[in-house]
Amino acid sequence: IDLYGTAVEAAGRVCMSERSRKGERMSGIPYELLKKFPEYAYQPLDRIDKIDAVYTYADMTDPGWYKQYIKHMKKEPSPGRHHNYNELEYSIKSLRIFCPFIDKIYIVTAGPIPAWYDPLDTQINIIDQNEILGEECIKPTFKSTSVEAYLHRIPGLSECFMYLNDDYFIGNYLTKEMWFQNNLPVVDMYISKWDFNIPDIDTFQNIQPVEDGKNTSRAKLRKNVHVAHLYHTNRCIYRKFGVLPNLNITHQAHLLRKSCMDDAWRIFYPELKQCVAVTRTRSREEVHMSLLSHFTGAISGRMLLRLGKESPMKMMSVKLHKQEEIDRCLETRPHLFCINHVNEDSAEAFKNFMGYHLISHHFHSRDV
């Protein structure tokens, strides 16, 4: 499919198949969104015999990385974002236990190499981010959104691969069937609680919540970088396709497809170039490659979108200062969970929590 031609021209047409008229879900995409997309031909994989995993990694305790950061940023790095408390080691351990179908594991690093890394471990591969960053990207860069935009350029990477941050963890056994449907990769999405139907960022503070909920005040919104990124990404889709999906990606491990990322670069080149070329650390004026490539995959028939609430995978976030969340995670054993911003005060609790989690699976029946 010529995404920039055929699909763009047809993007505003309403799907009028018999199933869509009945309001049924097709391809896992909510009917309300699907009716705004053009009809598309499915492009499943011939077979799914190789799925790799990719992590991005930084560590402010590494002298070389720290020196580069101070040189270019003229300030101290944020411990909450860049300090290493062995999250990556625990994440990979959980991945190996609960995702036996994963083939290669790639760690894309800004220079630091984890102290626990064993060069004789043939499953884990260290990739210097400079090997994959494009000429558009300002170097060195210290933001994950820039690195994420080029992950598809890792040599030898599988067509479909699992992307994880080091604070993403696997909590229960996963199967390929949870990630694929009829040989098409499936990604879990949410409809954003924010309504992005405003013309430009100048009126960003006027965004209203779609429904009442936590953290939806305009004061918090103006300070929320993540919501700003969602705004720019959804509006970017609107400018190209005439569709405002109001999508939000789950903050968990998810699949990416290399060919969809390639097309996202072709279709959204100005926006992605702006994202990677202007600043070395996170700013509000950025777009998410993951969301752009998922949308591109959906309209070209190479990926399926699924509402998170319809996913067979249980997911949750854990805050280490909330004992009830720790207890609930250990009791319910979700398939995916994340632990944001481990710090000096919570490092010991994190170590104990993950140690217990990685051992306890031996005493539970295999629950998928």
C-alpha cells in the first residue's frame, strides 16, 4: 500500500462493510476509531519464528556518560531518570523466565555497559546507539524518544520485536498467541482521557478531559510532558490523515514492526526530524515513534490495535511507596508491570520486591 498516497486520500472514508454497519469490532480496533479508517488489506507475516527484544539503557554513574552529559547539558543529570539500580538486570531476568519465545536481546546504550553483562552470553547483544542513530539526530543525545525512533535500524533485528524500557518487567508467563492474531502483531492501546481536538499548542492549556479522572486538571496538564507528547503525536496524525484518534500507548512492553517504523519515518519525516534534531533531552515538543508506527501499521494492515481492557494480558503499575500496590502485584501476578523512578530511598525495597518475584514463580502453577 502506498501509505502517503492511497491511504491518505482514503483516510476520511467511512468503512461500510456489513460488520462495521452492525457496529462490531474488526481487527481489534474500536468501532469508533475503525469507522474513520479506510478499508485495508491485511498483510500478515508468513510465519512467526523469531521475536527479539530491545532495551534502551543509560547510567549516570558511568564516568564517560556523565562527562558527556555535563559537557553538553551544563547541568547535573536527573537521578530519577538516569541513575542505575540494576533495573535492567531484573527486567531481563524476568523476560527470560516468562518469555521463553524471545530470541535475541539487544541493549542499546549511550556508552555504559552493565556491570553484570557477560560477553560470553550469546543471547544478549550490546549496541552502541551511535551505530543506529541517523544523520538527522543531534549527537550525543540523552533522550529515549530519539533513540526509540531508530531501533528498527539494529542489524539483524527481527521484523517484529518487543520493546522495553528498563523499568518494564514481566510478571507472568506469556505466549506468542497473546501478541499475535492470525500472524499479525497486536498492540494494546487506550483512548486518551484528554481531548486533543484543539488547533495548536498555543491553546494547549485549554485541553479538557474527556471524562472526570485523576490528574486531569489543566494546571497539571501544563506541566505534564507525557501528555504534551501525546498531544503532538495525535495532532501529527490528524494533519497527515484527517483523523484524530486520541490514542495513548500502554506504559508496558509492546511490539514494534520494522517495516511500519520505516513507513512512519517516510510519512512523518518532518515531525520525527524535529523530535530528534533539536534537543538532547526531553522537551514538550516531541512525538512518539511507537504511536506513529502503530497507527501506520494499523491503516496498512500490518498491525492490529486492541483496547487495553480487551487484552488477555493483565497489566499494572507499581509504586514502591505504596505497600498495597506491592502486595497486589505479588498476589495477582500480572503479565506486565512497571516500576517508575526507583531512587536511593526505594532501592532496597525494589531489590527485595524483585528478588521475591523472581523466586516465587517456582512455587506457582504456570498461569497464562
